Amino acid sequence: MASLFLKSRKTRRVLILRLLLLLPLLTLSGCEGLLFFPQQQMLRTPADVGLRYQDVVIPSSDGAQIHAWWLPAIGKAEATVLFAHGNAENISTHLASVYWLPAQNVNVLLIDYRGYGQSSGVPSIAGAQDDIVAGLRWLSEFKPLEGESPVIVLGQSIGASLAGVAVARVKSEFSCLAGVVLDAGFTGYADIAKKVAAESWLTWLFQYPAYWAMPDGDDLVDEIANLAPLPLLLIHGERDAIIPYAHAERLLAAAREPKRLVSYDGGHIDTFALAENRKVVLAFIRDASEAWRASRM
């Protein structure tokens, strides 16, 4: 699976260049669609790494058809993870983050936001949040789970910001929710747009217009406290050049207990390339799931 991580790093460099070139347009249009870099072509399937899987189509609230992969646990399932990926490509290139979980007795549902992969529609912040909620609804109604499997939501990068806000707003509707893992999330869209623009002399003058052009009302830092009382695990690379570590510190300060921040020596979403990070996240999944089961007795 190492090749998947290598490809992801190369892709991130390309996306940074694309964003720098697009920022002047972004500042003029205020188009949040420029936050998303979907790819329709699927480059692999879970079968390519020896996993059983099921193609799933999930209707979102506005009729968009959301494509997902269901990866059943290899043994008796202890929990289920709903995975919300970053802003580039599709689930076929983000599989490396979660392919190891079924062998640890964890089911996984990977969803592609609208406009990504085989999902219909056009990407947007509100739309992607709705797609995450649609994934939760599907899990809560999925008969093989019988409503008795604790669900952990795992979001990466923009997926962390999307998932964190979505879960904070709907957590009371889903009794299956047991915890949230936010990997390399950012405080707000304006903060990250300004940071990217300020890094290059080509776009330095656009940092404040970029800041002002970003949508407001959906920033994770404003919603993260509402995740409580769900257990929250924040994880962030100390050498993350795309979303600085300070974002994680601000999110931790804004969150309410129970919460924890785990840092590691690495870059942006290098998380699951490191065995020690997998152990930390797996322990969180198991502890949150046990607490969820205890609460239902």
C-alpha cells in the first residue's frame, strides 16, 4: 500500500499549484466549488488489495445519488467507521487510509461526496455535509447492522471539517453515533484560503480577498464544541505544510470534553502510513464503542 501514500503526496503538490492558480478567480467569484477537486475515474477497488466489498448507492436529502463502498469486517464486527475523505480525487485513491480496518474487526463505509467518482451532482460544502448525513442514515437503517453497531465518524482534511460540522448538527438524530475522529482538520475555510494565498508571491496580494470570499457559517471551530458528549479524537502531523498544526491546537481549545489531541512527526494526512497512529485510532474506536455499549445497558 505504500504506493498509495506516495501517489497521494504527489497529488497534493499538484493541487496546491492548481489552487494557487485559481485563487484570483476564487476571490472574484467567491465560488466554494473551487475548494473541491473531484475525479470521476476510479483507479482501483478494494478487491485490488484483497478486500471483500459492496458497491452502494445512497440517496442524499436533495436526490443526489451518493456512491459508496461497504467493507465488512473480516471477523465479528466491533464497530463501524464512516469515512469522509479529503478534497481531491475519490474513494479509490483514499482507500489507503482505511483498508486496514476490516482486519481489525471494523466495518467501513467510504462515501464519495456528490460530484466525486460515481456520485451524481456538483460538489459544495452544504451538499457534502448532506452526503455525510445520508451515510449515517444508511448505516442506521442497514439491516445487517440491526442498529446495534456503534458508528465512529472519521474525517480527513476537508472531510474532517465537513464531518465535524455535520455530526455536531445532527448527532441527536442518530443513536448509533459513538465517537468522532478528525484528522488534519482546519479551523475555517477563510483561514485556510488566506494561508495558501500568503505562501506565494504570485498570490500574496490575494490573501485578504481570498479570506473574505470564503463562505461562512460552516466553520469547524464554531461547531466543534457541539460534538460533545461524543468522544473526540483530533490527530495532526506536526510538519503539516498544508494545514498547520496550530489549527489542531485551536480546535482542541474550542472543543469540549471528552477530547484528545494526538500529534505525530509527519506531514499532511501521513497519519495512517504510521503503525503507531493506526494503534491510537483503533484504541479510540474500541474504547468509544465499549462506552457506547455500556450506555445502552
